[in-house]
Amino acid sequence: QVQLVESGGGLVQAGGSLRLSCAVSESVFGFAVMAWYRQAPGKQRDLVAHIMSAGNTDYADSVKGRFTISRDNGKNTVYLQMNSLKPEDTAVYYCYVRRRFTSETSWGQGTQVTVSS
């Protein structure tokens, strides 16, 4: 099973920036989709951004223009650059992948992002 290890979370003031990283234990070329989700206390886990194998991306409306998802194929890592952070971005952020062909999915353990006002 693929291992996903997130890092980069922390406490930041509103308006600040963070970059999340998700290190993948195998080649990213094996995945049809790589994504970031988030889950705030008492709420469901929601999709934040995804990047497809061809490189096309999409974002939740709430983060468009502020967050950028990217992938470093050589490092087998997917990133989430988060700018202009707001208190409502506070959540645990999870890395997610879905394999090509088998559609098997995997999740990371999550990293906490806290934005203070």
C-alpha cells in the first residue's frame, strides 16, 4: 500500500501563508488523481484541490485564487501552497491519491492548519 506523509502544517496569522507537502512512497505517475482535502471540527471532509495525471487542476470555490496545488514528479511529492489564509481555513488537511486502472484510494494521516484572527 502506498504511504502518504503530510508535513508543513502549523499555526499562522490571518493573511499569512503555508505550504503543505505530501511525500508519496512511490512514483506519482501511477496515480490518476492527487488531491488535498480538509476537515474542520464537527464538519465533513471536503475537497480543497486536485491535480490530475495530465496536470490539470481544480479548486474549491472557497480557495480559488489563494491556494495552488502542484506536483514534483522527481520528488514524488504533491504540494498545496496556501496564501491569504483565513480563520475559516482552519482544519486538518489530508493528502489523497487514486491509482490509475485499479482506482484504489489512499489517505495520509493529516496535518493541522490553524489560522488565528
